[in-house]
Amino acid sequence: MTSQSALAYEEPGIRTILIQSGFLLVLNFTNSILDKLVYCGLIGQIFIGVAWGMPGAQWLTLEAQEMMQQLGYLGLLLLVYEGGLSTSFKQLKANLFLSAIASFTGVATPMALSFVLMRLVDATPLQAFGAGAALCSTSIGTTFTILSTTGLDKSRLGTVLSGAAIMDDVAGLVMVQIISNIGRSTTGSFSPVTVVRPICVAIGFAVGIVLVCGFAIKPAVRKLRAANVNLLPKCKETQLAFVLHMATLIGFVTGASYAGTSGLFAAYLAGACISWFDDLPLALEESSQQREDPSITAGGDNQQAIEKSPRGTNSNIQTQPKSQESGMFEGQVVWRGIVYTLLMAISKIVTGIWLLPIAISPQSGLMKLKRVIAIPTTWCTSRHKQENQRQAAGRNKKGKKTRLSRASTNTSASRQPSGAEVRPSTLSENPAPSKQTRSLYPASIVGLAMIARGEIGYLIASVAETSGLFAQPGKETNNGNSEIYLVVVWAITLCTIIGPICVGTLVKRVKSLQVQRSQSGSPDPLGVWGVS
């Protein structure tokens, strides 16, 4: 075969032009329509990609599909990077434990329920573990698309959800290495190093960035400010800012790839670091004011210092498995895939339990647990105030009036319409915080948004299949794929479709309720979880 010194130019035929232009037009039109209807244009993009490529009509050539896959991954990196830019560090620190425990629930539950495959498809324990590993991750691309489309990306709910999705993604990428090592092992087992090394790499990369920001960048900015050297205005110029942002993103992704962790995880960290750096001058100014006057508090300012990067990185971000359609639609594969899909959907819905408002008495020892899982503190404070008001009312009956009772009476009277009578029995009534806290919408949105699996799930399933972990002699389908692999692919695909549709429908309901309640003065259906 002779080598070419240059790529020969060939004018594309009219069929190629029509197919590719139609693909782009229909892709964007479908995305726009579904975004306006149910906030899930991503689902339309998936269906259009399947229709134009494999296993649909295959109008796009294999080379074109591979190129679009690569461009789609670049779009995914930018989408996750934008999610990092939208991160508020104050909210991230305040809800870090909640995100971590939701992520742990979203990883452990699918792993546990996947052992039902031992009865469903006669899988071995290791094969069930591999299937659970493929379904333990959450598609962060889908998650950030949902958050940005619905406008919840800067809310407290969005912070908890994005943090949990990122942690799930890291866990999924750790599973990739574990499953790959298990498949290559002749004994079908793995050493502790197989599990520990990927985890340590991911944690070490994140901790290293935190240490550099805290012990190198922050002191350097403080010294520059002390010397009246301010480089931020120049850094915020459009062209220079673009170059610095892209250099940071590329550097983080490259470093993470060579270190052995996820490029998507690194993209999120890059965006979060830039968001932190933009807020750093304001934080330093507030800290200096606190040192001069300790009475000044710095709470309550969650405004971002710069305009966030423009949206528009919508692309087909799902990595489709290269399996033939024959075998996917065999009867026994389909119904087993649907059963497994339902179990895997439930396994992610339960993550929303940590946002459920559990009514617990303030005197109970379980109140500490409520505070740990981040039940809104305003409700807890309200309950304590109510108890104090009850005690004050009791003392008033004995003739011992206090300043607290008079203040509470004045406050309650100011909330009453003119001419309304204020009764002592109504002093402890404060229904608004209770209604906000007892709303099931935040928990439902988090649980449904975590259902989508996507790219990491397909990757783990493909690694398990090609490494021989899913091999079942005598039970392969007519296309050579194992039955376990096809069932897992069904679950990943259906979960990726079901999750965004359910979230979009629910958020549409929440948006309409917010409009109605804002007009009537009723509390927001999301309560404190919808606060930016």
C-alpha cells in the first residue's frame, strides 16, 4: 500500500450533503421542541442519533459516526466544564456530605439489586457484580443538561445533584479499571490493589488541586492585592479569558488522563476552580473586613463574580454500544431487560430519600441525624422558636411576661391583616416553613435525575463483555453477544431515556406551581432547595 503525501479532495455527493444537513437540522429542531415541552431535548438527540446511525437506518457512514462521537465527547467535556463554572463553593461545602451520602446510596443500591441476575439470567456472582458496576454510575452529561435546561444549575438542589452525579461518575470510572482487571484475571478474582489504586488516583488528584489552590494560589493573590497589583481586569478580557479557560481545561483533562482518572471529572474540577478563583477577591475582601471589624459577617452572598460561559454545547453525548440489533430484540432478552430496568430505576430513585423531610421532635436524639443529612435549618430554627413561644405563653398565664413573648406577639400581629384579632393560641403557628420543608418535589427531582446512566455505563458493559466477564458458554445470542450483556444494555438505554423524561415532566409541573404560588404569596414548592 503506497502512502499518500496529501489527502485527496473529493466533493461530497448530494446524498451525503442531504443526510448530514438533515441530521443537524432535525437534531437541533427536536432538541428545541422537547426542551420547551418537557425540558428533555437530550432524549430527542438520542433518538435522532439512533435513527440516522446504528442500529437504525445507518444513513451516516461509520467514519462519520465515529467523528461525531469524538466531537460529541468534546461537547460533553465543555458541558461538564460549564457545570463546574456554575458551582457555588459555599453551597458545595454546605451540602458536601449530603451529596456524598446520596452518591453512596446510588452506587451501593444498584450493586446490591444486580445480584437478582443470578436468578434472572443464571449469572455468577462476579457477573452480577460486573452488571451492577455498569449500572452504578450516573450520566453527568445528562445531569448537567437537565440542570442547565431547567434553570436549576445554580440552586441548592442543583449543587447537591451535580455533586452526587460527579461522585457516581468517579465510582463508575474506578469500576472500569476493576472490571477490566477481573476480565484479564485467569482466576476470576482481583487483588486489593485493583480496587485501591483507581480510588486513590481520583481522590489524590482532587486533593492535590485543593492543596495547590489553598496553599499556593490564594496566598499569591493575597500578596498581589497587598502590593496593589490587580491582574483580574486584564484576565477578564474576552480573548484572554477564553485562552486562559481553555488552557486550564486542557491542562486538567490531560493531567487527569495521564494520572489514570476521568477526564470528565477533571473538566468539572477545572470549571469549579475557575469559579472559585473568580470569587477569590471578594472572599479576601470580606475576610479582611472581618479582621478589622469582627462584627461583620460574610454570610448570604452567593452571587457569582463573572458572567458564566455561554451555553450551546448541546450534542449527542451518549456512546452507543457496537452491538448488532439482532439479538437485542429477542423475546427473553427484552422482558428480562425491562425487569432489570425497573430494578435499576428504583435503585437510583431511593437516593432522593435523603432530601425527604422527616418530622422529628426537637427533643429527640434523632434531631442530630436530621441536621447531618441537611434538612433545612430554617425549619429546625422555627420549631425551636415555636417551643420557646409555647413556654413564654405558659409563663404569661402565670403573670410572668417576658420581652420574648412581647416580641413574638408584635411579630405575629404585624403579619395579621388590620382589624384581625391575635390569639395566644396562634403564636406557635408557622405553616410556611413546614409546607416548604414537607414538599416531595426536591427529593423526587434528585431521585429521577439520577436514573440516567449513559456513557460510563456503556463503557463498563463493553469492557466486561470484551474481557470475557459476561461470557456464558451455550447461552450466547445469535449475534455472538452474551445474554447478560444485552440485558445490561437494555437497562442502560431505557434508564437513560426514562430519567430525563420523568424529570422534565416533573420540573414543568414545579414551574407552573411556582408561577401560581408567586401570585398568591404561597411558599415555593422547592422550598430552600430552590434558593441560589
